Amino acid sequence: MARVLQLTDVSVVRGGNPILDHVSWTVNDDERWVILGPNGAGKTTLLQVASAMIHPSSGEAQVLDDTLGKTDLFELRPRIGFASTALARRIPATETVLDVVLTAAYAVTGRWNESYDEIDTRRARRVLAEWKLDALADRRFGDLSDGEQKRVQIARSVMTDPELLLLDEPAASLDLGAREELLQILGGYASAPTAPAIIMVTHHVEEIPLGFSHALILGKGAVRAAGPIAEVITAEILGDAFSMTLIVDEHDGRFTARSA
């Protein structure tokens, strides 16, 4: 077991307002974390720190044993897989699915004059098959459904075999069928012993896949609870975070929540 993320008293302040407020948190390489909390709780900002996209205003953030502010980000960032809607907006609509995944090798979002080895192409096609996208390899990214685009984003994020995988609301906006298809594949991936440490942000407990081991609840930029998922995804803890009375159920590793 190795530590992949260590935040110590981390704060992020914007315009005098704390977005993250003295967050301390440790993630190990055999853990799969889900982050929940109300809108404005700081979930996406926490992922941005973990992905080395932003530095803390105070405190210390160690990502893959490198301390932000004291390391070469160009060497660190390729070791981190990151899938988000913001990143998807930078992908040209005319890019083929194969090239969307392949260009992750150069950390670019559109193919230009890069030179790829045959091993890169074989790797990209293997990843597409793992995420049930091989039949779409020659389709244009902009022509895909939301569910297909979400899976392409994740396939791209694992193309480089990252040591840490970050997913920002991967099931957002999907219909029931597309959501369940994505969660089934993601759950299988998360359950594999060879998978990297995973941190996923979501708004809904119904979107937590099987195979996730831990949960962190944020509220107003501060950690409200963190630990094994069965101890954190409870009516009491979630009700406190969302300021309402909730009923939370678990069945075969999947959660549901509703107002009481």
C-alpha cells in the first residue's frame, strides 16, 4: 500500500472567500474514493488540487509523492488521469474516437503533427474495447451520445495507464440506461486489483459504482466526514451535509437516498 495523495491543512481562497478550508486527507493506491457534498462545497476544486491543476493558497499537497510548488508539473500531470466535462469541451467535435484516446499519449486534445508508434495505436484500441467503444473508433466525437462521450473521456483518461484516476461527475446528464451501462463498466474497472487509485466526484449516491471503498463528504469547503464507504454514506452524515432529513438505503453494494 502506497500513498498517492496527501493533503495537509490545505486551503484554497478566491476573492477572499475560502473554497477549501483546512482540508487534510490521505488516499492510498488501493482505495477508490467518492466525494459528495452540496453545490459549492468545493468538490471540483478539491479535484483540481489533486490533479495538480491548481496550487493550494496554504497548506501542503503531495500528489504521487511530489509536493505541489516544488515539482515539475509537466512530469507529474501525465501520471494522473482526469476526465471532466470541462476537458471534453476542448475536444474538437470532428476528432475521431480513436484519436481522442490516442492523443492522450501527448496530453493534447486534438491530433496535429504528432507521431505515434504502433504500440500506441494498439493500446488505444485495447482501451476502447475495454470500455465497449471499439465499434465507435472511426466515429466523430461530436456525433456520439452523452453516454458514449462520457465513456470516451474515461477511456482517454486511462490511456496512459495513470497512477491516479480522477473523475468529475462521470454520470452527470445521462439517462437511466446510459448511467447504468457506465456504472457497470466503471465498477468492474474499479474492482480490478490492477486499477489505479480512483477519486470520483458525484452529486448522487445512486451514481456510486460497485468497487468503491471510501467516501468523503464536503460542506462549505471543509471535510464533514471521511472513511470507509459504509460508515460515511449514512442518513445521519448525508442529512447533516445537505441540511435535511434523509433515508439512505444500501442493496448489494449500491446506494439510494430520498427525503424522509
